[in-house]
Amino acid sequence: LRTRVRLYDGFSTGIFLDQRANRAWVREWCAEFVRTKGHGPKVLNTFAYTCAFGAAAASVDEAVETTNIDVSARYLDWGRENYQINAVDPEKHYFTRFDTMSFLDLAGRKRFAFDLIILDPPTFAAPNKRRKIPAWKAERDYPTLVSKACQVLRPGGVILASTNCTALCDPHRFRSVLTEGAGQRTVRWLDLPPTPEDFAGETGRFVASVFSVGR
């Protein structure tokens, strides 16, 4: 995969290297879905930033349909560039400027359904009163995020959840938060690749889990 980066834009370079192995997992999961089911999965990439997870999924096969959600038009445009430089037509995918929590509510009302949902929110986001977007705090809001995501997940679908919130970075704590969000649904944990070697020593910096949800 190719990613456009801007190395002199402060911390906003356009890519998070610590998610490299998880993006590879998304590609493999989508490829296996196409092989076994004969059609492409619908992938929802929330808090999409520059849509690197979406590009990873979309690059697998034309049958894969991705929807990227972010509040920033600038980053969604950057995401379209990332699709283009990986020979994926962005016009065949969705780039929606929307607050993720509000989108999940809308998707639930309209009965949208996805096979793979990626949750990789920031630790904190300030409110936008003009657009009626409340403040986001991962430690407080992550269970609600998972609950809303489960409502638009197809039976047998998969959620890849990640965080860099220090308070949630213990794997056992994070899984308990995800289980809380899933409510009465049956959770089956799947395996992600190990942390990339160049980040293996940075314990407590970020954590990710992947799970399927039954009714």
C-alpha cells in the first residue's frame, strides 16, 4: 500500500505506523471474505482520518465497499488521494463528513448493515457547538460507541477496535470495556497480529482487539 504523508505537518503526518499490522489484517480478512463468500464485504471505517484502513480494505478487490466517516473534509479529501494512489477509484466508495456517533444513530434508523466495522477514535475531541457535535472522551464514551456499532453490524460481522487512551490501554481493561458495549450479545474474540517489532517496547501506548458479535 502507498500512503501520502506530510512529514512537516507537525503530528498530523497522515499515517499511524503502529497500525501497520492491523491494516494488513484488514486486507487479509477482506480477501478471505471475498474468497469464501463470493462477494465483497461492506466495511465501515469510523474516525477515518486519512482513510488508511479504508484504502487497505478497498485495495483488495473491486467487490469491497467501504464507507469512511470523519468530521474533517480535509482529511476525507486526503483519504480520496490515498485511494487514488493505490489504483482504487474513490468514486466507487463513500467519504462522509459526519460525527461518528451521529452517523451510527442514522445508520441504525436506516437499517444500514456492515460486515466489518473499524473503531479507532481519538482519546479526546472537543465539541463543535455550531454542528451540534458533543465532546468525545474515549474513557467515558467507548462502551456507547461499541453498542451503537453493534446495532449496524451484520450477524457474524466483525469489529476491530483500537485506542491510544492511556486509561484503556491495558488489554484486560479494554476488553472489559468492549464487552460492556456489546451488552447481552455473545462476543467471540479473534486474533490480531502482534504489535510491529518497532513498537513492541512501547507498552501502554495503544491497544487493539478484534471480535465478532452474535445476537
